[in-house]
Amino acid sequence: MQPSRLIRRTCLSSRLHQRQFHASPSLQDAARPSQAEIDRARAYCANLVRTYDAPSHILQTFIPQSSRDAYLAIRAFNVDVARVADTTSTPTIGMMRMQFWRDTVTKALAGTPPKEPVAILLAKAAEDLAERSGGKARLSKNWFHRIINTREQHLGNPPYPTLSALESYAENTYSTMLYLTLQTLAQASLTTDHIASHIGKAMGITAVLRGIPLIAFPAQQPMGTSGHVTGQSGPTQGAVLIPLDVMAEANLKEEDIFRQGASASGLRDAVFTVATRANDHLITAREMLAKLRSEGTLGHEFEHQNEEEHAYSAQQMDAGVETKLAEVEQAFGVFMPSVTTQAWLDRLEKKDFDVFDGSLRTGDWTLPWKAYWAFSRRKI
């Protein structure tokens, strides 16, 4: 898309939002959005998630009703930020959009959302959370900004130097999104954050794997993809985002992928290595949960517990087994993306790690059944 067309499209979108969400200022008493405006914002976010992140739309049923608005707002935010790379023609314009989202989140969490549907629902969700928790719980602006900053750093599709760098990307995007979702439960738990970290890393690594064909050959793909969000495809320039150390180990060359696609020598070995790391994080989360139930401990320390926003009181750090189990029970709906992530990795294995197989880019009609089975048995 040419910059001039993008600007016209952006202006048109802005005018449409202004008409649709007119008189929609802050949640301050002087100018509070009407219930109709909030309802329209909720419908907009639900449709956005349904269109571009179908699994998250399905899995919302496992989130408590009191946190549903926040869940939709966070997922809609993630979709919009992830799609900046898909819908902008240059990194410079993409950076401008990222700054827009920084400002939008800051204003929404301060109770003064702009006339933008995601911002309106996010502000409403933040206000509801404060009321439910008596002012003790909040949504972290810093975690929203961490997602934005990380996405911004990858606008130009720079390669991941190592598999560990890919893990860091997943932690700063998908794991952080799960931390935000846990906050909507008015919960501050080292136990559930730790489990969510591993699930989020598996989600992020898997999202990059799913996006390999879309990003390597963007001209052959429509803008945006239903059912998952990679947030890294560009409309013109192809790139291969398999970590460089993994490619070197598999003797896989980027130009071979551009020339030969799925037949490139070493590609399946490289995909297998990356997929194994994602699967290992799901296995770790599963083992932690089993160990907590049987021995009262997760088995190892949370490597991110001293990082930004992971603040726990002494009482929370010394929580007993019953408290930890209760926290996990309350948060279990947040862990459900592990089901769809595992299902896709299983499908990839059945295709002998041919990430270019077209069936891997279709939705999983069995997901509602799989998710219900897992949730009812409290398995991830």
C-alpha cells in the first residue's frame, strides 16, 4: 500500500470512528461514555478478535464474566498492535502507529480514553477492576507498553540471532498479555504468573512458526490472517524468522527457502527444533501444575519474578499450598491458550514439520470440544 493511500485510509477510519463513537470522552464524571457507546466498543472488540484471533474469541467463555470486557479489550489491543506490521508500508509509519497506541493506552488507563473503541472498552474494564478490588488492583501501563515496544522493535522483521532471543520476544508479548489477563482477576500471584510465563512463551514461539510462510512470501498472502496473529508479516519484503543459530545448526540458508519453499534442505529440521522448544514450555507448565498438586511446589524458581511489575508482597511470596491451588483454580481460564497451542503443534508434527502445509493455516473446528474437555478436567 502506498503511503498516500494509507493516509487517506487512516483519515477515513478516523472519521468513521468519530461518527460511530461521537461524544465518547473519558470516564471522568464530566464526560462519561454512554452505555450505548460502551456497548458499541464491546461489539467492535469482539468482532476484531473473532476475525483475527478466532481461538481467543472461542476461549473467552472460560474467563469469568466480570473480567470479560478486560479480556476482549486486551485481545483487541493485541490484534491491532500486531497488525501494524501488516497494514503499514514502512517502519516509519509503523512507529507512528505504535506511538499512537502508547498514548491511547496511557489515556485509557488514566480514565480519559480517546474516541477509539478499544480505548473505550479498556478504560471501562480498568474502572470496573478498580471498583471490584476496592482500588487494590490495576492494569499495568508498563506491560501494555512492553508489548508495544517489543512489537515496534520487530517492525522491520529483523532476524532472531538465537532461539533464546525468540523466547524473549515471546515473553515480552504473549506472556505479558497473559500477565495482564491475570491482573483482570484482581490477582497478584507468583504461582500463576510463573505458569503463564511458560504458556506465553509457547504461544509466541508457535505464532512465529505459523507465520513463516506468510512472512517469507507476503505477496502471496492476504493482509491479516484469521485465526492467529503473527504481528510480523510485512506487505512487500519477505523474511525468514527462524533463529539464526537454529538455521546454522540445520545448515539451512535463507535464499534456499525463497527459492525452494517447503523443499529447502534443512527447513524441517529447523522447524522441528523451534517447535520442540515451544512444546517444552508447555510440558514444563504441565509438570509444574502436577508438582504443585502433588508436592505443593512448582519445582523451580520464576526467572522473571524480579522484573518490572512482578511485585509480590511477603504474604504472597510465602503463600501456602491451599492458597496457591486456589489461585490456580481462579486463573485456569487464562491458561487455556495452552490447548490451542498444543493442538497446532500436534498438527505440525503430523505434517512432519512441513510448516508450509496449507492445512496448518486453517481453523481447528474441534477447539471448543478440546477446550471444554481440558477446562473441565483442569488440564493444560
